[in-house]
Amino acid sequence: MERLIYIWRLLRIKQWVKNFFIFVPLIFSGGLFQKALLTDVATTFAGFCFLASGLYVFNDFLDSKKDRLHPDKSQRPLARKKLPVGLVTLLILFLLGVGLGICWMTDLMIFYIAVVYIIVHLIYNLLTKQIVILDVFFVAIGFQIRIWAGSYAALVLPSVWLQLCVFLLALFLGFTKRRYEISTLKDLASEHRTVLAHYSVYLLDQIIMICSSLTIICYGLYTISADVAFRLGGHQNMIYSLLFVIYGLFRYLYLVHVRKLGGDPGEMMFQDKPLLISIILWAMYSVLLLYF
């Protein structure tokens, strides 16, 4: 029973929220209530959840020694040596195998996209994790791949503006996480994550400001694009959803700078009610405009 609890913690179920980006192309294409499309997108989501958990376990296995220097990550099962290496290896292979199998059953192209997702993650863990700025770029590419998978499953061509929004938002979250690690670990930061030796709080604040500004601009342009206007019958009321996006980003910056949070974007979303409410209101407003 104790091992099952540790395995459950390794899966990082809360992080599955990142895979909801797979539903974004379907929602904005207007096909949310088409059963066949929704089934394919939901199945793709399930496959990527297994893949993500498998890669999280792999990441924890590689970083177990360095995680012991982190105040929160030191409590992870592998950092505390609570599971044998053989069991961890089998768990990784099982999760990746199930994830790839689900994607294969959904569509061959989804399977290929899933393979690319794994390759990008491996390149990140084995190489680019140590390269300043490029480390966060590879994390953002992972979010971009989710958009591609969701778009193919929904049989739509993703908007360039939508892809830029997701990529920039992922950069924003990634760089705020780096800032949190430097601020929290201070002199031990580079020992926990080698690339942090090449960052500074000042540099990260400049990058975060640029990413947040570009995210707002790109999302605003997306809401008034010809594709969105066509789906809304010619009007541009989607632009008002920008208010929720701006508030959400500002609230996140407040949590990072004032509350000294930012280590886990997924957990922050569930722990901070104002942030969660703004996301829910954005989703409700968007769905009401597109479908009702």
C-alpha cells in the first residue's frame, strides 16, 4: 500500500491540467459538441496524460540527487529513495507504452506527434536542460506539440496567433518558475539546476515582462482575427475575454513577486481561488460566445 501511494505521487495527476491545451483547438473551432471529434480529442488527452506521467517519472529519476537540495522536491518519492530502480523502470515503460498505445489507436498521425513529444522531452532532459534560455524554450515546445495533437484530433488547422499565444504563455510560466527557484534556493540554486547559474533575477524579470506583454498582444490579435470573427457571425465580442487573460497574468505576477510562489504553475492554479476563477470565467465566456 505504501508503494502504491508513492507511485500515485510520482504520476503528478495535478500536472495533467497542462494537457487540457489539447482541447483548445476543438473548442475554438466550434466542434466541441461533435461526438466523433470530442471522442478523438478526449482519447488523445488520455494518451498524453500517460505520456506526461511517464516522462515525469523519468525526469524525477534523473534529477533525484539534485531534488534533495530543493525544499519541496526533496519530498518526492525518488528523492527519498522510497522505490527500487527496477520498479521505477517498469513504471516508466508501462506509462509510455500505454500512452503511445492510446495515441496509436486514435490515429497514426497522433502516434507520430506523441513520439515527437517524447523525443523533445528526452532532448530537453539530456541536453538543452543545461543551456540557458533554450531550456525553457524546449519546455514551451512541449505545449506547442499539445496544440498540434489537439488540432489534428479535431481536424482543424490551428491559428498562428493561437499557437503563438500558447508558446508565449508557456515561456512566461517557465521563466517565472526559474525565477522562483533562484529566489528560493539562492546560493544552492545552481546545484539544484545547473542552468540557474546563468540566470539572474533581473534578467528573468525582463524576460517575464516581455513574455507577458507579447502574450496579451497575441491573444488580443487572435480574438479579432478573421477566423474568430467568422465563427462568431462577424462580431468581435471575443476581444472582451482579453480582460480575463490580463487579470490572470497580473494575478500570477502578484503571486510570483508578492506571495513568492511560482514553483508549480499547476498547483498554483488550484490553490489560488482568484486565479482559478478568472480561468473558469474566461472558459465560460468563450464557450458561450462560440456556441450559444
